[in-house]
Amino acid sequence: MQSRVKVFLLVAGLFFTSIPIHAQLSRNQYERLENSFQETSFFGGHLTGFVLYDLDSQQVLYEKNSQLRFTPASTTKLFTLFASLLILNDSTQTLRYVDAGDTLKIWGAGDPSWNYLDLPQPDFEKLFEPYKVIQFSDANLQSPSWGLGWQWDDYLYYYAAERSSLPIYGNLLHVFPGKKNPQVFPKRFQEEIYTTNHEIKDMERDFHENKFYYNPKFYRGREDYLPLLTSPELFIELATEETGKQWILSTDSLPENHQLFRGTPLFPILKEMMLESDNFLAEQLLYMVSDRLFEEIDTERTIEYLIENYLYDLPDEPIWVDGSGLSRYNLFTPRTMIGLFEKLYRIVPDEMLLELLPTGGVSGTIENEYRAQEPYIFAKTGTMSNNHSLVGLIKCKSGKQYAFAFMNSNYPWKASEVRREMEKVLLMIRDML
């Protein structure tokens, strides 16, 4: 796969400079698209960028503000998907280890699977069974638990779960439904639940420690997940309870002579990340890519390496800082998103790519949008306050598929209004091509 990508990289970056714009559109088709983005249109009231690209002829059919940078939000996960497929191949990086008699010394490699969702599980029982003691070190972890540019007040929400070298339970507290005496898992936190007079409807965590609060008067009692404040010490306690083994904490560096345990298939993680836009999985995937490349976890170094070696020919250099798109520091242009998507399109089999992309009216984050008797949108969404983007494939009436990037920033409306207007444009394109 890597050799195929390198060959493709030699030509992929040339299409925006060497191919004429709107080469296959009739005058009427071009004017209809122009009218959709003119200053008096809905999209004239905020920053909008758009590219429609013919993957077969490698021609840009139409573009508007394709050179401007936008906050991509979760469309950043397309970068993480590309890196994961390229570097990890077909299985996870789970941990690195050294056999030391009755002690197993381990260093986490970023695998997010351990008791998270319904993902395939690493066979830890078989790995740990011969040993009396498990010694854990995170000395190979260079990146912080939060990504650069994450919003501090996201600490309350499941989508901002902290990153770690060997997560367990997705680094989340599971709150079970029920209005009275809320129950949680891991159960060790049951004694850390307190009542409060603050008018909150759901359980919340203290900012500085793993103490949790709810107001019995307003509590809705719904199922919820809250990010845990992670630490190596807490991980040792949770892993001890989960495995029944004795775990101890170490600060040992990863030695040169060690073994790698690759625990589970990669595809289910990629699919969950893409369809449900799971930020935690995206961040941990980038951790695993880093471990695979450098035998340490350093996302900044990893992103620099990927840009220099595999993304150097994109039309505009991406400002890329995390795996999930939670960061507002990420900035990509629409034509760079098309350049990246074309790389994915060339190296990923069609059936697999469509399985990974949310499908309008059918699956993932656009299950309730872009509905049609025959699905026509297969694309990754990205949404945060005042920013919404969609990047992927549109299948037109002719049966032909085109790549598109539709990016919006700085709008004052609800994202649902922006999506409705985007749908009008995409339906027009579907019907006229």
C-alpha cells in the first residue's frame, strides 16, 4: 500500500494547477452553481468554500473560495483515516512488553479497545495469564491527555474523553438511567457521587477531580458518559480490579529489546470512528500511528512526519494538530480536503470506502439528512459552533460519482439551517449531472 501511495503522490498535487476549472459543465450548469453561492444567496452571508471534482478525469468542475482555510471540525478524521490505513495496515498497536520472569513489563501503544463499546477485544487474559505481576509504564507517552486547541469546558462531555497510552472503559464513567440513586460504572466511583443545589439536569464531574454531582430536584436520570480525569495511578487501580492481577506503576523507559502485541482488527475501530464521528477513537488511532512510527506517542511529531512524507503535495499545506478535529487550531482549505479525499479514493477499495463513509438517510452522522429513495451522499461531517463541513462523494442521476468538499465557517445560524441549504445545492448537482 505504501508504494502505491508514493506513486500517486507524485501526481496528486498537480490537479489544481494544471486542470482547467469547470471543464465539464455547460454554461447553464455553471451559472446555476454560481447563483447558489452569489453574495445575495444564503451562502453569501458567511464564509463558504466549495469544490466539485471529477475523480475519473481528475478535473475540477466548479470551485468557490477553494483556496481559503476553514475550521474543519470532524472532517479532520479523514486525515486520521488516511494515516491509519497507511501506517497501521490491518490491526491495532496495543502494547509493547518485556518478559521478566513472573513479571510482565508493559508500555501502552494507544489501543482504545479495552472494554470500550462493542469493539473486538484484545486477548489480555491469555497475555497476562502466565504472570503474577503486571508492571506498567507510560514513559513512552509524550503527548498530553488533551489535544492542542481543545476547549476547556468540553471536559464535561463524553466527546472530549482524555487520551492515554492504554485506555480502559474508553476513559469514561458510565452513568446508568434512573432518576433515583444514580448508579455508575466503574463501581469504585459510586462513593464519589454527591448532590448539589446547582440547577443541573444531568450528572457533572468536578473540574479538578473525579467527584460527581447531580441535583435530585432537576436530575433527568438518563444514560450518560462522563470523561474521567485520567492518571497512571488511576489506571493501575482500574486494571487491577478488571484483571484480578497485581499491577504496579513504573517509570522505566521502553528498552530497545521488547516485543509488540497487536491485539485486534483495525477496521471496526475505523468504521466506528467514521460513522459515529468518535473523537476518542480518532485520537487513539493517531496515538497508535505514532507508536508504530516511532515507538513512542507524540502526535505533534507524527503529524509533522505524515505531512512531510505523504501529504507534502496537497494544494495547500494543512494546519493539522489533532486526530479528531476537536481543536480549533486545525485549518484546511476545500481543495486540500479534495486532495486528501482523492488519496483515500485511490488506495481504498470502493466497497470499503463506502462502508466507512456515513450515508445520507442510511447511516452514521447523516442518517437523518440527505434522504432519498436511492442514497446519493457518502461523506464525513464536521460540526462545531459556527462551523459545518461535509466532504465525500455525491452520486448523480447519471450514475457517476464526484468528490466534493463543502465547508462553512462563521455563520450565525443553527447548523441545521446550514445543512438544509447545503442539501438544496447538492440535490441540484445530483439532478443536473
